[in-house]
Amino acid sequence: MKGVSFLMKELIGNCSLCGKAIYCLDGFFNGVYQEDGKIVCFDCFEEIEGGQVTGESTYKE
């Protein structure tokens, strides 16, 4: 179908700080995963300074 796009959207969970729904959109996690296993939305992540949330990647080769 020309001009039609499909968006894959899967609910992952809720922000551990504000409760906002966090989704995986087209294979990309739309939030921040903390070391303690909790997830945080981008809005709360931007407001946090210090604490447990970091912008560092946890990817290991």
C-alpha cells in the first residue's frame, strides 16, 4: 500500500517515578532502563540530576 505506514507499538511498563506508560516503538525502547531494573520515561529522566539514573549505556560486548 503506497503512503501507508505501520507503527509497531508495544507497552513495556510504566515509569517508576510518574507512572506514565512506556512503549517500545518500532523496536526502540522509549525510556531509560536503570541498573536496579526500574524504567523511567524521558521526561522524568531529564528532570533527574544525579541519583541512580545515568545516561550511560549498559551495552557490553
